[in-house]
Amino acid sequence: MKVGIFDSGIGGLNVLNELLKEYPNNQYYYYGDTKNIPYGDKDKKTLLSLSKKIIAFFEAKKVDLIIIACGTISSNCYLDLKKVTTIPIYDIITPTIEYLKEKSDLKKGVLATKRTISSHVFQNNLENILAIAAKELVLMIEENKIDIKVIKNYMQEFQDRDILVLGCTHYPLLMKEFKNFLKKEVEIVDMGKCLTRKIKLPNTGKSEIKLYFTKIDKTLIKNISRILNCKYEINLIEN
């Protein structure tokens, strides 16, 4: 099966990595829009325009399935994107919310981009939830310039929570840092893991990974190598 996965940058590689653990024998096409990162502060019109170009890219590649490995696009554009293509599309947030509904009695926190939080997708579907927008974390991760003080300040907001949802697929790359400032009993929810538990893919085909980015530099190459421990092909998209 040909599977298309996209995100604003490297965050969706965490989702790809989870899928590879369960379903390695597929052809994966990954699109990272590094030229236009971050998505979290863009308006819906811009997000739709960018994501429609990515859908068209996947249509040209004749993929069988598209995964929106981006919390911002999932929370703002998922229903719109379903209308522009006949290819089945999965978003990253729906399986996460389904998982959290099984824990209705627990206090939940969600950390995500400004645009995801303002969509109220988590607040409208879950009870006992504290939703906080993080402005600088995506670029911090993409540029590999980690500010521990910033992370500590965010984590202090969730000290009374039982669960912390990482509402952006970039955030699992800061898992170690998050855990350093949270109580040990706090469950940290990775949306890529929720999706992988929910989705069913064949696992009998050709294994191939092709990565496409709209901007490539040394930092990106370094980041990819610390996320994916497998053979892959990388390409620059001219647009």
C-alpha cells in the first residue's frame, strides 16, 4: 500500500516512526512543508491552501491513503480536505480523542499550537480538560535549540493533571524534557501512538520510505537521523 503522510515539518516523522513499528512493509511518502513552518499561527485560509497543494502532490503519487500527521491541519481543515479528494484521509486528532474518552474521570491537559487550541477541538469533545497553546515549541524543535526554562514554565501549568496530551506531533521529541518537570504518574499521550492503535494497514507489500521537504538544510538532516533509524530517500520539492 502507498501511504501519504504530511506535516508542517519533522513532527509527522514521529507518526511515521510509530507506523513503521507496526506496519513496515508499505510504501510511505512523507511530505514536510519546512518552507512554510510553523503552521500554528496561520489562518485557516492559508492552511487550506497549503494542505490542498499537498493533497494534490499525493494524488500525483497515486497513494492509497493519506494521514494528516499535523494537529493544526487536523483540527482546522480535516473535514474540508475530505471533500477535495477521493483518497481516504485520516486525521491525527480523532483517534486521540477516542482514546481519551475512555478516561473520562481523569483530569486532562493538552498542549498544542495556537491554531489547534483556538479550534476548541479538544475542549468541545472532552471533559475535565485544560488546554494551553504553546507558541515557540515547534520552531524550537525544528531548529534544535531547546530552552529548558520555556518547557518548565509550560509543564508547571499541568501539575494537577492526570494526563497530558501532546497535541502537536512535534512535541514527542521533547518527551524526556516534559517528564523531567511532571509527576511520574502523569500519563503523556502521543497522538502518533493513538493513530497507530486505531488504523489498520496491510503489512505484506514492498517496504519503501520516500521523504519530501520544501526546504532542506543541515539541521533538518540531523533531525531526521535522530527520529528515523531506517533506510530512506530524501527529496527537495521545488514550489
